[in-house]
Amino acid sequence: MGGIIMRGRSLHLNTSLMGPNRFKLGIFSLNAEGGIAITTVPERWRAGWEELVSVAQLADRAGIEFILPIARWKGFKGETNTRQWSFETLTHGAALAGCTENIFLFCTVHTPLVHPVFAAKAMATVDHASGGRAGLNIVCGWNADEFEMFGVTPAQDRYAQGLEWYRIWSGLLAGGPSFDFDGEFYQLKNVDGLPVSVQRPRPVTMSAAFSPAGREFAAQTSDFLFTTFAEIESGAEHISDMRRRSLQFGRKIGVFTTTHVVCRETQHEAEDYYQHYAVDQADGGAVDYHMQMKQKFAHSHDPQVFDQHRKRFAGGVGTYPLIGTPERIVDEMIRMESIGFMGTTVSFVNFADELPFFVERVLPLLEQAGLRKPAES
């Protein structure tokens, strides 16, 4: 099995995530109404459970490496209040474990809202249920409205609190004797629990971060970083920065990006549909709310994206757009891989309608380009 060095130990990861494909793919926000599009078009993703399972199984059969859900507790207001309908990610991962065979199942957890002892037990459950396919996406939180709903006041230094959370969580899953934890944010006695995780010494971890503080946190806690960029070439700076930061802690971190996709037979057709759903039919109130909250609290995007790319927020919450023919999309992915990205997540206006075309037309071209191998039947 593949390994990532973690403070002198080899972290053994699920083979589907650390497999031979040079450019790996994930499905992002399948668990939430709208996916990551902020649009009023009637065909937008509704995240019904049966349809969600069908898409997850298609991605699994196609050899796509992972599913990454978002953790949302309130919607984005506007006309649609998009994301209000979303499945909680720990139970989502456990449920999909019984419906899939190889695909990696991430659970997204807000550290201020979920206690680390509970999260360790829940993640161990998902890891056992899936045969070692569970992963943790660590989020230290940014949405003040959601915190208020829980009656939680975020720590002034949310990453310091997150680091304590991670140490408790990972210590529990590694096993060993019970321990006390006396920190600034947690004071715990006789902490222990079974079972430990199938993956040793803990499940694989990721986080999304753009600010220096967020990246320092990721360098200490995460095996993978997800980052955005204004243009593909600028992503090289993010990769170099994360390599430098993680090496300071004796670790190695892989870097992914995230995209929203409109793939059609012709470039004109793809660009017309992008204009239709992300401009003409954008949910303007929800876009405004999301951008304001992200700018104020999250610090997770290149500032250029806020200043120049409102369309990207309607199209896919500020992620990079992959718009065009299968050939155009593959060319863009080749550029991403060439500067050092391990892969990307993809999202669609409607996963059930659009993922089959992506699997049929884009994946073979990625194989021809040498970035992926055919899925095992």
C-alpha cells in the first residue's frame, strides 16, 4: 500500500486513493442540493438519496478515487436557499460504505461543532464499515450563522483550537493507553475508545486552506490540501508553499484543486449553458451571501477570484471552471498535473445527468494522455 510520511511513521492509505493514476478525481458536494452551483435552473441537483447512491456507484465503477461531501447546516438564503438540504457527512459516509466497493469516502467535520472524542468513534465506525476507505476533511469553520444556530462562539484562534481537536482525535484512533488532555480549549480525563481505525495510525486527512494560518494547520494535520486559484499556472505557487510548510514538520503533503464542470460536445454549447445557469439564472441573493461570508470569515480563496469572477461563485462557489468539450477539459487537466497537482474534484449542475457523459468521454482521453488507467472491472 502507498504511504505518506507522518512524523517518521508511514501512514498507510487506501489503495484507491494512493493508486497508480497520476491525476486523481473526486466528486464534490454530491450530498447537498445544488452541488456547488448557486443557480435557479429547474434541473439543478436535488440530492435525493436514491439518485445520490446511483451517482456514487457510477463513480465507483468508473474508478474515480473519492467522494468529498460538504458540511452545511444552513442554506445560502436567496431565492433557493441552496445547501439547506444536505446530508450529514459522517452518516452519509457510513451509508455509502454499504453501497460502494472501492471509492474513498470522506467525512467533512467542523471542529468547533463536533467533539473530537465523538468524531473519533464515528470515523472508526465508517472506516470499519467501508473496509478502510474513510477519510476526514477537517474544517475549523467560517460560517457565523451556523455557529449561532448551535450556540457556539468560535475560538479567536480557530486553528489553535483545531490543532488540539486533531491531537485528541488522532490520539484516540492510534490506540494505546488512556490519556488525559489539558489544553487551552479541551480538558479531558481518561480518554480512550475502541475500535481504533482500520487505517493505521489513523484515517487519511485533508483540509482546504488559503490563509497562512490555515496552511500551517494543514501542514501539521493533513495528508492532502485542497486549494483554489485564479488561473492554473498560479497554482504552482500554492504547491511550492505547501511543500515548504509540510517539510518543516517532517511531513509530505499532496495538493489537489477543485473545479466545476460543464462538458458538452461543442465549446459553444458548453459556454452557452455556463452563461445560462451561472449568469442568466444565477441565484443572486445566495451568491451575494456566500461571497460576503467567505470574504469575511473563510479566507479560502485567491482575492482575485472575489474581485473578478462573480460568475465562478454562481457556477461553483469560486472554484476553477472547466467549461468545454471533452478535449478542452482534458487539456486543462493536463496543465494542472504538469505543475504538480495530484488531481481535482469535479462537480456538475446535475450529477446524474452529466457525470455519465464525463465518464464516457473524458476518462478515456485522460487514459490516452497517460494520466489515468482504465478502471478495473
